[in-house]
Amino acid sequence: MIIYLETREEFLKHVREQRIEIEVHERYIAITGHKVAANEFRAWQNSLQCVGNVLQFEAIPRELGVAIEYRIHNTAKRIDLLLSGRNEAGDPAAVIMELKQWETVEPTDLDGVVRTFLGKGPRETIHPSYQAMSYGALLRGFNTEVVEHQISLMPCAYLHNCSDGSGITDARYHPYLEQAPVFLRHDNAAMAAFLSRCLHKGDRGRTIEKVRDGKAKPSRQLADAVEKMLKGNAEFVLIDEQKVVFEKALALARQLREGRHCVLLVQGGPGTGKSVVAVNLLSRLLGMGMNARYVSKNMAPRHVYRAKLTGSLTKGEYDNLFCGSACFVGCREGVYDVLIVDESHRLMTKTIYDKNGENQVKEIIHASKLTVFFLHEDQRVTFDDSGSTAEIQKWCQFHEAELHRDMLPSQFRCSGSNGYLAWLDHTLGIRETANERLDPGSYDFRVFDDPVALHDCIRRANHSNQARMVAGYCWNWASKYHPKDWDIMIEPFGYRARWNLSKDGSVWIMKPGTVEEVGCNHTCQGLELETIGVIIGPDLAFRDGQVVSVPAARARSDQSLKGCKLGLKHKPQATCQKADAIIRNTYRTLMSRGTKSCWVFACDPELQAYLQHRLEGASV
């Protein structure tokens, strides 16, 4: 969908008449039927006048095609400005331009992320060069016209209010700047020269029309690159029931029909290989020429897979295949062949990124012909997590979708010990099981009396970068704005540590040297290590012979219990039960990250004693 498509001359006429934003506004309403937010209108008003200042240079071809607000097929992603013509060789070409009104930009230590003033204060957001580059990768990987006609795509970014480029052009962003140059407030002449080199002749927008009319289908090159990454990678070999679920999903994919929805719900506990099946499915479906995506609400698995699946894919190409769960608001029905949703229990009712969103399960089923949900309800760890069997069933009925079910019963984490997981559920009070005693030979579970000693043992166990510390989110993130401050402080032991959230983000679990930091549920769910050290915060205690949760002990900055205070006023009993389940599920998730060992320390002395008794098999 394109809101505005004209030649350079017509665009400049609208700019000179100071009505370009009105033209876009009127066409937007006519095409979409939606209102335009005031800030969106102001962005058109400010940015497009500045674009006009560049396009009026004589070096720019007169019949250049100009498109504003191009929504890429089957996505919620919109390209601000698309210019088209022919390059010096006479081949069709287009320039992808990301427009920003930012005045100042600061670099961050996160890959491809900057900090600038957005809304009411400074916020971390994607570098515009990376953004424009990723849009080009998406079109090259999934637009049939771009592939068949070999349309040359050149991305760039224009920060027309920014005079100081030291932050946006910092050396750490050079890999993206080389592919998508940035132009600042006083760079109009340089930008005009760039455009004239890329677009030697105008085409009256014909290339843009081809891009607009292209069908969404993975290119052969993209499918081959994904398949190549998985070959020979032992982590992604399918075993036993994983292979059965994989083949069932492929059989359903081969039977897709237009106008019909099909859902496969796969349930499995931690370590059963849900993610392994999901990634293999993506690879095979792309190889079959299907428009498929891997989807997860939590970014940690996506970022870790990107680091593990090294190959010929660029970061932008990878991010277009492995996407978040908020990307499907407003998608046309059935535009994707298959959406593979990992960690489905983390899906939200209403996305925070799009006010038009209603329910992520509903939107995902609507957007795809086949949806594969991988689910484990006991891993819902925030008030926003709404993914469940009942929720999926409800929206299947709404969409009249054919529902199939399967299970992954065998787990390969925790030394393959289902007994440990049953014992853990019993110990944390999640459910009654027959496993009151833990077989000491089945799994290495230890209780430490001192968090300092625990962390020292984790350091020693980290010989192959396979040991990390994690904790319940009971300490505020002080080091976010004061890097030298400690986040986690436990007296009287003198324990001091920082959260892992700042520098390495979601790939913290793989980075050498981060054994000194402490992770939380948000950055390790869906991932695993050989040895996990867990600090159980004061939000879980032992009183009067039973394990109890203490929601008030969670950190102020923790978002997982957001809405708890309001809920206590209106539905106190249900809210207390939900908060209690979230806290217990959090520790169940943290304490099942280790494939071989889990070592714990509890801040509550009575809980510490209870865990030791449970480990020894004594009744409490």
C-alpha cells in the first residue's frame, strides 16, 4: 500500500504550495479510512518540506518517482520515502529514505541502537541507517518483483533537524553507515549528489509500482542461506517426538487453502525442544517457497539465535525472518502462509506498540493461513502474558480455524530429568506431585548459604562459557543511569552485582565475561546453559509451613507485576492469585535453565532452610 505516488515535479509543486502534508493527509484518509494523529501530521509537514529542499537541486532527474508512506507487503513496516528511476546502467533502481526529526543523538553500547529524545524523554531506538537497510533486506528477500527484475535498492537516512553528527555517525555504527549513509541538516547538496548517482534517470514511478505490486515470497537465495546455517549445527538436530511434530506441521502447510485458517497447538515443558522444532520449520518452509516467519514476544531467543546461526544472512535479513509478536496489527487476512510462534505463553492481549491492536493471538491467526503455537502455560511470568490453551481455542473459534494439537513430552534440559521438574513444582508449591524427594543422581541441585560463595562457584564452572547467575527481579536497575552503582546488594554477606541489562542486552547469556553480571527472567527465558546460579529474592518466602509469595518485594522498575495495584482494588482475590502464580513461575523458569546443574541461594532464611530440607528429602 502506498499513500502518495507522484513525479518529482508534482511533489515539488505541492511543496511550493505548502500543501504537501495536506495531500498526504487526504489520501491517507481516503485509502485507509483512519484518522491521522497530530504528531504524524506534523512529521509530514516538517520532514517533507525539507525533502523538497533536496529534490529541487538541478542534478535530480525531473521525472523521478516519489512515494510517501509505503507499507511493505504483509508487514506493519512503513517506508517514509521511496524514490525511483534508473541507475547509470539503465537498470530499475529505488532509494529507501528514513526521515527523522531528531535534533540530538547519543550512541549506545547496544548493536544498531541509539538514544534520542522521543515522546517525553530520552529513549533507546533503532539507528535509522539500520532501519533503512533492514527495509531493503526485507524487499530483496520477499518481494518477487524486486528479485525477478533485479531492482537495485539503496537505503539512506535524513536527519533534517540534526546539526551534530558525532552520535549518529559514531564508529560503532560504521557497518550500517557504509550500507545506508546518513545526511544531516546541512548536507542537502551531498544528499542531492547521492540521489543523482543512484538514480540517473527518472521513471515516473514505474519501479515503485512494480515494488508495490510484487508478491510476498522468499527468494531462493534467502531460503538457501537459512538452510545452510542449520546444516551441521548439532543444536538444531531433531530428535524423537520433535521430528514427529515437525512432519505434522509440514503436512498441514502442504494443505493450505486461501480463505481458511489452520492452527497447530504444540504443548511442551522447558527443554522439550519447542524452539528447535520452530527454527527447523522456518528453514524448511522457506525452502518450499512459503512466506513464513518465526515469531516471539521475548527478544532474547531471537537475538541469541542470530548470534548462533552464523552464515551469509545480514543482521537485517535475519531480523526480518525472526520478528516480534506486535508486527501483525492491521495485516490483511492470510497474508502469511505460516507463522511459527515460539513462547506463545508470553503473548499479550494488547500490544504496547500499536494503539489499534486488540489481541496478539487473534491478530496472528488472522494474518496467517497456518499458525503453529508452541506453548507452556506454567511459564507465563508477567501480568501481560495472556497466551494459553483457552485463549488460542477462543480465537480459533472466532476465525473458524481448524485446530490440531500435539505434544513434546521428552525434555532434554535438567539432565533430561522429568523427576527434577516435578520435584521443583512440588517444592515451589506450583502443583502437588509424587516427587517429594529428589534423586541425587538425577540432577545436580545445590543450596548455598552465601551468595558470594555461589557466584564464586559459578565463575569456576564457567570454563566453557556455560555458567551464569540469574535472580528474581527484586532489585532496582540503579546502574542504568549510574553505571558504577551496584544493583543487587545482599547483606550481611557483602554481595554486590549488577544486572546484565545495559551493554549486551539479550545476548548477555552468550558473551564471554558476562559471568560477573546477573540476568533475570526477561533475558534468559527460552534459553539454556549447563549450570545456572539462582538468587531467590525476598519475593518468595516460607511461612507457617508453606511457600508464599511477597509481591511487594519486587523492584519498582519491574514491569511483570504492572497492573497489580489496580487489580487489587477491583478484583483482589483474582489479582493475588495471578501475582502469586507469576512469582512462582518466574523461579520455576529460572531454576530450569540449567541442563546439568542448578545452584541456589534464598534471601529468606526460612525458605533457605526449607529448600535444604527438601533437598535432603525431609518433611517440613
